[in-house]
Amino acid sequence: MPASDHLDKLKRLANRGGPIRRADAIAAGVSATALTRLTRQGMLLRVGRGIYQIAGAEGYNHPEMVEAALQVPKGVIVLLSALNFHGIGTQPAREVWIQLPSNFPTPAIQWPPLRIVRSRLPEAFTEGVETHDIAGHPVRVTGIDRTIVDCFKHRNLVTMEVCLEALRERLRHRRHSLQDLNRYASLMRVSRVMQPYIEALA
């Protein structure tokens, strides 16, 4: 099959310039050999283990989060990565912060770099977790209130400065109820830690 035919199939898979998984490409009739050849010819970019993108395709937001979600579907994007996603605070996420069950094996992936946080609570993977469509792929990210609560729970990892900056920004928008914030704080067992700061900043 000509390279152009393979490329056409890949373009149909690359919804809005998003990433293409190797397994999806093969299922669509593009062989592993064709993927390698197109990559060598510069028509395809290998952006992660088993993850490709059409060369010259329009970019998309948060590519590292999309690729983490594709390679670790059981994970939830949390903490600094979730803050960055929601546009809160000034601390950049140099790794993808991802939460996994405590008994889940550590993913062996080359890119993106991951910062893994473990949890034994089943609710940690459902409560306050939102699914966002990025470049045609579902990415699970903690919502704003849940993310702030998680920051306080893991304040030894992200620092109190990050926690207070996020909480201060959240409290500026008091038109939104604090009910969820308080509920997640109780669920994650950090109510006593957070309450003095909520009262002081309110």
C-alpha cells in the first residue's frame, strides 16, 4: 500500500490533530512497518511509547496529559497538573502528576515523565473527578475543589505555598458554593487542616 494511503488512514484517526495510538493504527490497517517507515520519512512523529502524531498537524492543549491518559487509563490527573489544567496558581508542572491505586504497578513509560501519587480510597478515583475531551480523547482530571483539597492532603509534596495560592484564588470566586470544597475536605480527611485557612482567607 502506498505511503499516502497509510497517511490518509492515520489522518482520519488523528481527530483534530490529536495523538494516534499504535494499536489503533494497526487496527485501521496501518502496519507497524508502515508506522516505522513514515516516522523515518518525517511524515509521522513518535511522541511517546506507542503514540504518534501527524507531522505538521495543528497542536492541541496539554499533549503530555493526553498521552499519560492514553498510556495509563486507570490514572487520574491530579495536584500540580490539575491546577495547571484549570489555570490556577503559578507553579508549573514539570511532570504529569497522576494518581493511581495503591496496588497498581508502576507504569513503564518513557514519555511523558510521571509523578505518581497513590491512594487506597476508591472514592479518590470517582469523587470530584471530571472527564474532559482533549483532541478527541477522554482525560480524567480532578475538578477545582477536589484539586485544592488534594493539595492540602499532599502538602508535603506540593508545598503549603501552592495550597494557599490555590485556596486564595478559589475564595475570590465566592459566588460558587463552598459545599463541595468542604465535602471533599471531609472525604479526604483534611477538614481540620483546611478550616483555619478557609476562615482566615474568607
